[in-house]
Amino acid sequence: MNRPKFGIAREDSVFELKAVDHNDAGHLVCVGSGGCIPFSLKYKRPALSVTAFDFNLDQTVRTFSISSN
């Protein structure tokens, strides 16, 4: 298993929410990482379509398994 690597640790979605609201966006693509940002966005904006990605397959699997529960 590859160990997850993190470059930036932010646990809130303030920046993303401001961008979504400012642009009246219906879809957002963001780094999945641990899932905090994409799940927070879906909670705060249920109608928003969120696509989360990560270059580390192991991290992607972790994020997907959280969303599947």
C-alpha cells in the first residue's frame, strides 16, 4: 500500500464555498484527500455536484469507502 502524502492540511471548505457561491456553480471538482472538503460541500450545498479526485489511489479508495457508508 502506498502511504498517503499531504501537501496542504485544510479541514474547512470556506474557500470552495465562496467560489461556488460567487460563480453560482452547480459542479465543483476538488481534491478528495481525506474526504473533509467534498463531504462538507455536499452537506452545506446538497444540490451541488462534487467530483473528488486524488493522485494517490489508496487515498481515493479511503474517500470512496467513506462515501459508500
